[in-house]
Amino acid sequence: MGGRILNIMFIADSFIYLQLQKTACTHIASILSNLFEGVQVGKHNALTENMLLRNRLILSSIRNPWEWYLSLWLYGVSGRGGLWQRLTNSNVNGVGQEKIWKNLYANDDVTLFRKWLKLIHNPCTALQLNDEYGNVSGLSDSAGFFTYRYMRLCWEEGVESCSSVFDSSNILFESDLRLCHVDFFIRQEQLELDLISILSNIRPLNLTEKEFILNAGKSNVSLRKHTLSEYYNLDSVRLVMSRDQLLIDKFSYIPPVIKVSS
């Protein structure tokens, strides 16, 4: 596999929707395919210069980082997902590391999630997650895995040509303002309202279409036994806050409230 991440997108005449994993992208793409003529494209395709020159709007979706990591882990606990396949593959990570990851995916215990999260954010394991994430100088030291996936999908130049931006958080923020080529983001937390608002900029939506968006059921929903706040503790909340600061600040995401025992 080489750790490559699929760049999956839905392409219509007037827009391109870039699908960022675990942001309800399958659900959104399904809605778009019912409302617009278009084609679903995948298999490591990136935006081409020709696509950008056609003046299409570029759309993508985003999610609270604390929710994103939990959803990604729970997907692996259920035995699904490209990351789970890579991490638990002895041909990729060796027998010793494979067993460590398999143990962390054994069940949806809160303690296992926190250990998995800590390991995911350890720069020493970056190569196990993805070759590019581990090889671009400074990337895994400065950005969490979610931020990396966002940059890889939403930045015009990707990440390989931008290694100098990982020297400090300030440069990372400035570079995002310059390089992010997405015109509109759909927040998973207000998915239906964002979709209606954004698509209305493309063409008017009638009442039936709006009702379709509001009533469409989501797919690939990760089930959980506990609330978000119960999966996290103060240390894990701070870990995500420090590693995915770009996304948290850009989209004004709020961390889960942790009850501190007296």
C-alpha cells in the first residue's frame, strides 16, 4: 500500500467536492450525486491544473478534531479502514508493532483509545501511519495526523513541496491562508444547513431538494458506548489541541468538557 491516501472527489460542472475521510464525506457525496450530474473519482487522483482552470468552486468537509480521532479509532475497532489495515499489517510494520496496534484496537475501552491517540501523535510512529507523513521534514513534529490529511487534500501544493512551513505554528497558519484552495467547507456538526447554504450559491434549491438534504440518513456512523468527554481526559484533550491547532483555530472548534474530580 505504501501508506498512500486516496484523494476521492465528486466532480460536477460547477464544483468539485474533495472528500476528507471521517467527515461524513460518503454521506455528502451521496447527497450531491442525487442533486447534480457528476462523477465520483478516486484511486489516488489529485486536483489537476485543468480542473482548477475551469473556475469550479472547490468544496470540502471538516470535523471537530477530537471527534475525528475518536471516529477514526472506533472505525478501526470495528475492523475497518485503511489506517487500521496498515497498522495491523505485519508486512508493513513488523510483527512486534503489529501486535501493539492490534491490542489498541481490541475493543472500545476508553484506556485503549487514549493509548492509541498518544501513539498516533508520537512523531516516532509517523512512518507507520503514512510514508509521506513520516518522511517530509518537520511535518510529523508540527502537525497531527488529521491536520496532515487536511493539508494533503486542501493545499494547492500538497505537503512535499512545503517542508519549510513546518518550522513554526505561525508559518503554518500563514501558509494555510496562502495555499488552501477550498472555497467552502461543510462542517459535519451543521452538515445539512451548511450544504443548503453552500449549494444555494451554486444554484437555487427547491423545497423538495432542501427536504431531501435535511432528511437524508447518514452512512458509516461509528457507534460508541461513551460520550466524547468520557473517552478523553485532560492530557489527551491538550494533546490534540497542541497537534491540530491549525484546524481548531481556523474553524473555532471547542474541546470536550472534562470533569475534574475534586
